[in-house]
Amino acid sequence: MSSERKFVLTGVGGHLGQIAADWCIYTANPGDSLVFTDYSLASLPADKVLEATYDDEESLRRAFKGADVVGFISTWAFGHRAEQTSRVISAAKACGVKRIVYCGAAMSVGPEESLMRDVESLPFLLREHVATERLVMASGMQWNIQRNTLYQDNIIGLFAQCWKFCGDRGFHNSAGQKGAYVARSDCGRVYAALVLGKAPPNTVHLVSGPEAVTDREIFDYVTSKVEYKAEFVEMTDDELASWWREKGLPDDFATGDFSKLPMKICIPDLVCCGECQCVARGYMSEVSDAVEKLTGRRPLGFRENYVQYEHLFPRND
């Protein structure tokens, strides 16, 4: 009898998915079979990646055929993530998949509390993640859930790029609270490790950076690094939303016009994820050892991670 196991990683065209695919190739056992999928093969090698989308169950079934384990990553499809998850689960069960891995966002609650939580009481960012977790836990398959804190990378890639647009000001609504921001690369490697079975089934894993820091600490580090003269501004949720709404930032991600804006993110996600209601309410403060336990690597702090992004740090004209 063959001992070969088949693992499917979806979404390998994204930042996190690419890292996960590389880590799977690096750490998988010689007898393991790896299948990678993405919604488009435009920029990917078609001989190594299958085309499959969470919006087309038949494409998922083709990709999942014969798989033992399937991993899927949360998408930017706000308002449709639960539908996408239902298709992933339906396709996986139809193909006889034994275990499913979901990569989502952090919450300082255990799996039982997640099932009981009033979704509407949560920040916007976390609502669909909780709904997805419930579907995964109730799927009848074994599961693993990965909860990532907010990415260090997005602070530079999205929000720091707005500081000049805001008049050399950084707007924040985290109320001085700390967040255990995580490097996206660490999340990718943990996701790969969970797919490959490095943790017991039916377990939840909080993935964080090595320390909890304030937005002010990160702002001061970035601005001092390039001697950028800018102002750190604390705002309430309403003040932050109103300022950006006046500048044309839409409330709906799917139909909004972002052509004249420095970032592509909707108002609810900005207020909750951007800078950052989730932090202000304590959902991102816990520091975990998941990165080191599951990958054998020490998690990156933001200073180490930002070396690669220094060319993106805003500067005075």
C-alpha cells in the first residue's frame, strides 16, 4: 500500500501563499505529493499550478481530487467569504479530504468561544473569520485553524504610503494599545507547516510577532530611520472614517473607486484593521510561540522585517 500523502495549497499566487508553497517544497517528506492552486495562472507556471477559484466549486473538485489535506486562505472578498468557505468545504467533502486548514485572522478566544461569540459584537475584520471558523469546525472533517495577527508588512505597504497624502501625518485609532504585529512570511511558513501536519488535528493556532508594540513605536521607528518629518495623530473611529470618507474612500470594497486614492481598502476595514480598532479592543495583543514551535524559526520583529521595505519608507520632498 502506498504511503504517499497528497496536500493541496490554494491561493499560492498571493504573498502569503507563495511563501507557504516554498516552505512546503522545502519541508515536505520525499513521498508527499504537493498540489498548488490559484484563481489565475497568468503569472504562474501552468505546469506546476492548477487553476481553481473559491467561486467555482467544480474547479475546486478538480484540484482536490485524491487529496488528504486541503489548505485555504482568507480572501479580500468582503461579504462573500462564508460562501467561498462553503464551496471549499463542499468540494473537499465530495473528494474525501480528511483534514482542512483555514488561514485567517487573530482573535483572543478559544475554539469553543468562537462558536458561541455574537458575530456582530466583533470588529468588522473579524466577523467573517468567525463565521468561517464555525463552518470549518462543523464540517465533519478534521481541521486546523490559523489566526494571524495584523501584518507588519501592511503597515508599510498600505498605511505608511498614505502619510504624505494625509499631509505628512499618520492617522491612528488604536488608542495607544499594543499589537503583536506579525511578519507575513512567518504566517506563510506556519500555514505550510499546518497543512503538512506539524500540529495535532482540531487545534487553533494564534500566530504573532515576538512582541506587542504600539503604533507610535512603529511610526517613530520608520520616520526616524529616514529622518522623515511627520506627525503622529490619534483619532477616534468616527474621526478616522469621516476624514477618509471626505477624501472619497468608499464604504464598499467591491464597487468602490480607488483610482485617486493611495490605498485600496474600504472604510469598515480601515477603521477596524487599518490602524486599528482590533488593536484598541485587545484582539491583537497576545504574543504566541507558534512560529518557533511549528517552523523552528524565531519570529521576525518589525525592525528586522522592515529592512526589506526601507525603499518604501515615506520621505519629505
